[in-house]
Amino acid sequence: MRKIVSFVHISLDGFVSSTIEGMHSLGWVSLSEEMFEYVEKRIQQTDTAFYGRVTFEMMESYWPTAADQPNASAHDHAHSRWYKTARKVVLSTTLSEKNHPNTQIISRDIGEAIRTLKADEGSEILVFGSPSATHALMAENLIDEYWLFLNPIVLGQGIPLFTNIQDRTALTLLDSKVFESGVVALQYEVKRN
């Protein structure tokens, strides 16, 4: 059975996105080459990326051609290569698979579709950001691990990571890393009964 791993930046007060004039903003996220290298090693171990529509469209607008830019970083080259070959799964009621090669669109029966995906051949499935997709997976109790990148900032408002939680969920800390920027990566496994 494949694991679903949620990769998300989070503020100290639990938000994954701030809200500025009705728009979702990630300008508060602290990024560094050190963090890119750390994450890239992890990403190379998987073959499937899971997104909500908004995050997917943002990724599609950058990663397919990121390595072609004259000022492309080592991270741009590595992640662009991976992105082009990774299977992409997107929760959306408006996108069409015919317009997005190597992409599976899930628009209904989310729980059943994801359970089928978890039973397929392949490595773990990484959920990148995507608050709406993460919340949909949480509602179905389908997330197996959380990789939280705890940023040293208090936002005061925004989209919380953990919302509408019906049952207590116990987590086990598997690993942690502190970056020079002050961001702390926390890897938690969901305890199953």
C-alpha cells in the first residue's frame, strides 16, 4: 500500500496560507538553497505528486520550463526534471485530463479514487501545499505522514492546516531538522489503530 505524505509550510499559529484582500498568499514562507536540497532528496524517492487545482495550475505555469530559463538554479533543473516525469494527480471539477498529459484528474468519489490510487503500483504520493486537497484527504483519513515546514512567523489569520477535525489523531515524530533560516522541518507519521 502506497503512503500519502503531505508536504506543507505552516506558520507558528497553524496557518498554511495567509489571506491578503481575499487572495491566498505564501509570501511569508522562508525558502533557502539548504531547504531545496533537503526537500529535493526526498522528492526524488517518489513518482507521484498530488495537488489541488490552484496549486497544480501554479506548478504547471513554472516547472515544465523552469530549467530552460537563463538564470535557472540547480534546484530549478532538478525539480523540473522530476516534475516532467512525475505522475500528477489533481483534485478538480473544472480541469480536463486531455489538456494535461501524465495527469489524473479526480473530480468525484474522492475517497474511493484515492484508495484505488494508494493500492496501485508505485512509490509514496506527495501532496504539495494544496490546502483544499489536504483537507479533502484529511476528511477521508487518507494522509499517512505530515512533513511540516514550521516557519518562524505568526500570521494571525489565514487558512489553517487542521480544520474540521472530527477525531483525535495521534502522530509520531520520525525526524526533524532545523534550517539556518529558523524553519524547522518536522516529519510525523499518523498512528493507525
